[in-house]
Amino acid sequence: MSHGGDIGDLVLTDAEFRMFCDLFRGYCGLHFGEDTRYLVEKRLARRICEVGAGSFAAYHYMLRRDTAGDQELANIIDELTTNETYFFRERIQLRALFEEILPRLRTRREAEGGSLLSIWSAGCSSGEEPYSVVMLAMEAGIEMGRDLRVYASDISRRMLQKARRGVYRPASFRETEPRLREKYFVEKDGQWRISDEIKRHVVFTRLNLLDRGRISLLGTMDVILCRNVIIYFDLETKQEVIRTFGEKLRAGGYLLLGHSESLINVSTAFELEHLRNDLVYRRPIPGETRWDRWQMAAMAAICTSDAEGKLG
């Protein structure tokens, strides 16, 4: 058992590391491998000193048993998670969203007698992603509240507070055109505050992606953006989260993952759709037969092969 009131005195044993990993995975799906052990040890130790727990074992007991355990779990998850993001991240995908995905969804929705589309930014961090969606919607002439609504969630209370505050440092604008920053932000003391006109169109809520009860309170979505989030989950947790997304998406709705993420070996419930400049996942419509140019090329090759075989 570890003891001491100074960070340098606390040493995480193999058994304690496994206990914390199991606890975090069960709580919110976060997976920590051996390569992250030093980071986990130092950030746990810092938190232990702040709350006066005294040892890793005592802190683990606090997280599991104490009446303040849920709040403290949220605090340590804040310490352990990386929240690196910026406005208009993976811009090609956002362009595909507005140039191809939303027009298709809008056409189908209008044929069904409706118009309002819903987007959920799952794992929104400090808010740059959902605010980027609203800014692009404004630029495209989409009427927020009538044509489109945006929901955003994260497990980190600290990040959600920052998102609701809407004040950003220059690093958040590395992919932002100066024109858009001037149009939708106000600068003060080296920081930029997003306009209320953008802010009021994003509904922020704290959500654990493993909490199916709370997620069930969200309405059905047309698009889910969950980019650079599932890379932190193990396979079983990825499968559970993607299954939940499939349940929340309307048939024909889209799931946009980060460009380094895929559903290979994770789920077969989505089809991969080739857009002009991007690949995205789509929840199929029951009974629908769809032919994109890649499928057509594959079928043509198969037919040619079959014909040559018969001639031979």
C-alpha cells in the first residue's frame, strides 16, 4: 500500500494500476494501457494530494464508496482526459457534411413532410466542434432552430464549462479564416469570445457515453459526430458505444468518426459511403438497395469475370 502526502512519495503498484484501469473503464469506457501508466500515476498522485486521501488504495476506496465518489470520479476523469481540439478541425469532413450529407437528409425529410434536422456532437470537449457546425450553417443560409438544431455532450464538467463560456485562445483558430473569426467573435485581452448568436444554438449537456439511460433522453438524430473519441476505448466499449449510436440515429442517418478511426471489427450495422471527398458511415434504410460508384465498379468487375469464365 502506498503512503505519503507528497506526490514523489506515491508509487502505483501493478495491482493498484489494474484496479484504477478497471474502475475507469467500467465508469466511462476509458482504456489506459501500460504505456500510459506514468501519466496515470502522476495525475492520480496529484489529485490524491489535493483531496488528502493519503494513498492510492485509500483514493480508490473513496472513488468506489464515498458519497462524493461520483463527483470525484468526474474530477479525476477531467485530469486524465486529453482535450485537444480547435475550430473547423478535419474541414474536409465538415465540407462533406454541408455540401452533401445535409442536403440529402433535407430532401428526404421534406418528402416525409418535415424539415428540422438534428446533429449531435458526442465528445464535444471545449465546444469548438459544435460551434463550428453552427457557424458553417449560418454561412450556408440554414435557419437554426427551424432547419437545424445542434446538441453537444461531453463527460468532462470542466470542458463543458469552458464550452458554455465560449472564450478561446489563439490556438483554437489554427484552421479558422480571419473573416470568420472577425464575424463571429469579439477579441478582448488576447482571447476571443464567441457571439451569443452562435452560442444560443448549441444545447450542451454532460453525458457519459456508457450511460444508456441518460442518452435515451436525447431525441433521434440525423447526424452524429464522434471524432477522435473512440480511439480511447477498448474494443468491447467501442462496440457498445457504436451500438448506442446506431439506436440514436434515424435510418439513413450518418455517423462521422475521426479520419484515424474506423468500424472495422467494431460494427457491421453501418455502411461505408463514398462521398466526393470523404468516406463516412451511414445507417442503412431497411429494404433500401443503394448503388454508389464503388459498388457499381465492383459489380461490373464481377460480371466481367463471370462472363469470361463462361466463355472459357
